[in-house]
Amino acid sequence: MRKYSEMAVILRYSTSVWGASKTDRETSDEVTTTKKASRRSGRFVKHLLGGECPELKTIQNHVQSFHVWVRANTFPSPVKGEVIVPVEKLVETIRQCKQYEREFTGLVDQFLDKYEEIVEQAKTNLGDLFDHDSYPTKEQLRKKFDFDFNVVPIPEASNFSRKLGVDSFIEALTDDYDRRMDEVFSEGEEHLVGLVRDRLLKLHDALVDYVPEGKGSGAALNRRAFQATLRDLETVQSLNIRKNHDIMKWCGEARRIIEGQPASSFRNNSMIRTHAIQELEELLTEMGVEFKKEEKPQEIENFSDLFAHL
């Protein structure tokens, strides 16, 4: 097997956004004194911008979107702030990260350009709670926003130097490291299998619940549903770093079922739809999903049996 360092790299990323809040001790003391409560019984957290700020909210949403994208398009790592990227996806991943970074910088610039105006509005909204000393300068505020990422190689057990100690110690350390890396990739593959299973279950349920037009309301079964499933399968296949046989097989089978007919055929032809449901159930059963089997009604041979069942 190829070394992990030849198959993938580690992407480290971090983001930070100004929280725009501060504990107001004076107001906290005032409330607890008025209510005859202990000073430790509560605290008043002041929203410095006097409520929701659209410009700041846009930055927060952008960062959240980045985190969602990273988790959806990389191989998971147990280390917070790290993911694993196959070497084949590295160029595209870096390109996308840089795009998110550029957009982040632009949004922060827009926020800072309106900062004085935003603070003036906060002064109106906060009333006597407003304290000018609570607000950082533009220069200080820019440092509270951060978007950073970098790529580092996956270390290999062979990197442990013989200078660390006796051979038996190095051998034990190497074996432990190899075992832990195998666990990381095995757990990541289980995550990929879960993604495939969840997506196929959604498609299966949409096929089962579908009601033809004019005969009531049912689950959406349009081209977008099939395209979304195929995109997810393609992503999982691209993240199958160790070429896990089961993942390759299940993704291939799922693609065959979906790509075998146009979306309109699944809607308009009940036989095609039923066959696809059966094939998906067989595939999902192989993946560990249990489907409830409908019990056939017991046949009644004579009237005595009929009364026995009443």
C-alpha cells in the first residue's frame, strides 16, 4: 500500500469573527441589587451593536458556509481544525479556500467602512447602556477578524529518528503511530459510508412516497433530487483515499441504478420506480439498513379458523 503521505495532505484552517458583545458589570450589579440577589446569580451581556447587524451577520454566515463546505468536501480528521485532503483534490481545494478568503476580506472591509455609522446607530438603540470606551478602533477591530488555512504533509512513522532511543522503543512508537493512522482512515471511511447510506435512504423514501401528479401530494422526485445524489456519490468517491472496496462497489451500484433511467421515467413509470426501490433496498440492506417486511395475512381455510381469529 502507498504511504499515507503520498495519498493525502492535512489542511489546517481557522476563522474568527468579532463577537460584538461584552459583559456589562455595572448593569449586572444594578439588576442583582434591585432584585436582592447575589452578584454571582447572573450577568448582563450587552450586544454592542444594539441588536443584529446585517453587515456582521453576513460575515458570520459566510464563515459558516465555509465550514460547511470544508466538512462536505474533505476527508474527516479527529483533530479539531484539521481535515484530510486527497492529493488529487488539493489544487481545487486550495483554490476554493482562497476564494472564500477573498470574499471574507471583502466583507470585513465593507463592515469596517460602515463601522462609525453602525456605532452611531448602536448608540441610539442602546440608550444609557452605550459606552464609547467599549468599542475598539478600526485598527483594533480588524485584528478580531481572521481567516487562515495552510497545508502540511501527513507525518510518517519512519520520521521517528533513531536518536530518540533504543530500537525497541522506536519500534513500539512506530507501530502505535501506524495503528492510530489506520484508525483515523477507517473511521473516516465509516463516515463516508454513512453519507452514502443517508443520501440513498432519502432517494429511496422519495421513490416510495412519490404520488403521480393529479393523484395527491407526494415527495419531490425531480431531476435535482437525482443530481444531488449523484454529486454526493461523486464527492464520496473522490474522498475514498484508500480505495476502500466496499465504498467503490456501493457507489458504483448506486450510480448504475440512478443513471440507468432519466428522472422522468422514475416519475412516469411505476414499474421502473418499483424496480429501483427494490434495487436500492437490496443495496442498503448490504450497507446495514434494515427494512421492515410486510407480514402476509394468514390464510383462513374454514369457518372454524375464521372464528378462532376473531
